[in-house]
Amino acid sequence: MEEVFARSGMVDPDRLKELSVKSDARGWLQVISHFAAIGVTGYLLYLSLGTFWVIPAFIAHGILINYLYAGQHEFSHSTVFKSPGLNEFFGRLFGLIVLHPRDFDQIQHFAHHRYTQKWREDGELYRDRHTLGSYLMGLTGLWLGLRVPPSIVRASFGRVDAPYVRGKNKDKVILESRVTLAIYGAIIVASIVLHSWAALLYWFAPLVLTKWGHQIQNLIEHVGMPHDTNIFENTRSTKTNAFMRWMCWQMQYHTAHHAYPSVPFYRLKALHHAAFTANGLKPATMTYLGFQIAVIKALAEKPEADQPDDKVWVGVGLTRIDNGEAVSLARAAARA
């Protein structure tokens, strides 16, 4: 995705060109380190079977697997490696692992970028508005086992309902769903023949039961933000630690990513500085815990359908740093 969704002048064109350069070394470092971490937690899970320590090992292993979706997201943008083929191969591999087939996810995600926060056009807003109950259900991630596999099955029979999947893309999604089901079927058959629980214990169960660990990132990015076309108003970044940024492939710099999606994830920190810090601005930013407390409190008072569409209702929006003090720009952000 080469589009730019920020207003012109935010980042010097030469600097943006420099930040958009892809690095195979940085890409391989992230891929190898993430798989290595999963290997370590998988081994710890094996060693801890039958003991209390199986619980933290299982949780850590599952969360690391879930955050492979952050990698799939980057492969969809083709920003990890210079080679389109490598980006596609690993995107498909990661998609198989996290139960989000690559073609459909890419189509949905590009719709999300092009129509961010526009109801029913944004691929991620093709849903009912949250109530407190539906939000908490979404936070658990249990919908993964309830909704995603049936949707793959329906697509394999030629039924693709999402309005953002059109024309030849429907054929791609249908074929992909059939291939995906064939691969999953082969894994099930092999597990039965070999009398092995490995796929369930080290992959599917941790993935499904720790989906909440990834949902804390998914939900913080846009929930409670205005349904406005200005990227600096409708997208939220996350304040967290270096480990979480590594595990999420730097997607906590989410406002910068939405503004310039062609910039590789390993340069988002520098992009964030060039677009915001250097201009005396701070995008809407919250901590994971602070966001969850705020959104649950807001939804306990009234559902999303009764919240304002035209302004932030969780946290604060874009701010300007004036003499060390953050001053909210609210909807005047675009003119700042």
C-alpha cells in the first residue's frame, strides 16, 4: 500500500523516502527472533506439563503466537522484506498459523486503511456497535473460535458476504478458503494417524485461549475515536514498553503507520518523531490499562450507539506541546 493518508508537509519528502527503504536484515531479525521466542515458550510448555508452571508457559506461548498477526499485517503491506515473494510467503504462513487467511485479511485491512472509521466501509467496522457486553466478549477473543472458522467454511462454498470483497477478489478468497481448509484438514488427519495432541496443545489451544492478549492491541487502536476521515483524529497510538513494541512489530506507533503505511515497521519510531515530535505534536495516546479502564467505564454508562461519532469519547485526541504543556487541538487538529 503506497498511499499517503496524512496532510502534505508533515514529513519532508526526502526524509519520507529515506524512511520507506526496506531492510532484509531488519525483517529477518524480527521474523527469526519472534519464531525463536515461540520455540522457547513451546519448550517451556513441554517441560512444565503436569506442574503449576504450565499455566504461565501456556499463556506466554499463546500470546506470542497471537502476535504473529502483527507480522502478517506487515507482510500484507509488503514492508518487511524487499522481495514481494518473501512477503507473500510469510504472510500466508503467518495467516495459516493465526487462522486469518492472508488474501481475505489483506483485502479487509486495505479497506480499513482507505476508509478508516467509516461505518461499514472500513473493513474492521463491518460489525454492530459495541455494548459493554459485546465489547467484553470481543476482548476475550472467544469469537475467534465461534466466527472465524465458520466464515472460512462459508467462503469455501462460494459465500463471501463482506461488501469490501468484490470482483476477482471474491474468487481469490474462495480459492484461499478451500486451500486453507485442506491444510487444516491434513493437520487433523495427521494428528489422528500419529495419535498426537501436539497441534492442539502447542498451537490451536494456546492461540484461541490467549486471544485476549492480542485483543488489547486491536481494540486500543480506534475504539472511542471519531468517525472522521482525518487520520490524526481517528487513530490512537499506544504508550508501552520495548518488549511489547517488539512483540507487536512496532504497531503501537499506530497513528504514524496509518498516515504513512508504506513505511516499514522497523522505522515507525523515527517516522513518529518526524511527523509528530518534530512538529510539536502528540497523537492520541493511551496505555493499555488506561484505555481498558476508560472504555469499560464509558460503555457502562452508555453503549457505543449513544456515544458521539464526531469526537473522542475515550481519552483525548491530538495535542500540541506548548512550552512543555499538552494542549488539546480537538477537531481543529487538521488546521494546526
